[in-house]
Amino acid sequence: MPRLADLTWVELAGPPRHTLIVPVGSVEQHGPHLPLHTDVAVASAVADAVHARDPEVIVAPAVAYGAAGEHEGFPGTISIGHEALRLLLVELGRSACRWAARLVFVNGHGGNLLTVIDAVKQLRYEGRDAAWAACVVAGPRDHVADAHAGRTETSIMLALEPAAVRTDAAVAGNTAPLRELLPALQAGGVAAVSPNGVLGDPAGASADEGAALLAELADTLTAALRQWRPGPDGRLA
């Protein structure tokens, strides 16, 4: 089955039977080397890869704007804030669940997380079969201080859109663990802890690693969709 935007209403008629995936991202700075739409690109790529594994899953157009106030110290960032994002996701879910059997938000931006959870909990409270998943690579790695625009995101973008990655501008930012940076980050945003906007180090990034990471994310989400066991906060286990 094609993407939602390519279908007609006739192809979706009948009793609700489809699972709809909605990628949720953000337009925000990703250091001097990655494009502003990185989070949208990653979430969309994961959703598309899941569709390739299960053609009955339909991928909706992405929600491109998110809650990215922590990045507003850098030009190019556009944040709609948590209240607007929550309203958008709840109303989107209410409408989509009129014809879709299940709805999954695939979140590509960490700053959206609490809002996505809140929106999904509201939809589930209202009796809609909604859930969420995050584009987070599971398991320990040798580049754990990699919160934003570091090796992981750089590798994935090298696999997805190599021409969009400014490899000559890829330099390390603040490589301290995120937990150590949180107080200053919450008080002053990313610019307060990293002048170049990077939290981590893109060194060692490669398209091969990015392709492997995308496959891992897609395999994990595909398995979770088949089991369909949303947790108390709506996350697919």
C-alpha cells in the first residue's frame, strides 16, 4: 500500500483496519554540518522502512514542526511550542482514528517527547488505540555522549542524504554526558552549553553505520507493531 498522501478515500473505505504511522520531527539547528530537517528526515525514514517491511502499514505526511525552544538560540530553528504541538497531535489523532484502526506517532525529536506522551495518553483515555515510539538506538555504544548532531545522527543522515551533510564542517561540540548538562541546558538552552549546537562528536560517522542504525530502528518498531503492547504511557514495547 502506498503512502497516505497517494491514496484515495475509496481505498480506505470500510471497517477500520489500517495502522497509520505519523512521523513527528522538528525544524531546528543540528550543528554546522547537518540540515535543519534532520529530525523529520530520520523519523520519516524509519516510518518508510517499517512500511517496506509491512505494506499494510500506512505512512502519513510528517508533522514537521515541533517543540524546539531549547534550540532557539540558533538561526533557522522554528518551534511551535508544547501547547500547540499537543493540540495538533490530539486533533490529528481524533480525526485519523475515525478510519484507522491504530495510530502510532514516531518521534524523531527528544524535545517533543513529553508532549507526544501527553497527547497519546489523552487519545487513549478517549478510547482511541494510539501509541508512540521513539527513534532511539537501543543498547550501549562507544559514543554514548551523543545527544544531538553527533555520530549517530550524522551517520544516519550520511545514509539518507549524503549531499546534505557538510562533512568539512563536522566538528565535536560539548561531549559531556547529557545528564551533566541538563541543568544549564534547561536554564539557557543548547547555546548555553554548546556554542556550535552539537552535543557529542560526529567523528567516525559513516553511511554504513547509519544504514545499520536505521535497519535496527525499523526492525524494532516493526516487531513492536506486530505485538502491539502499549505501556502505561502509550509507548510501544
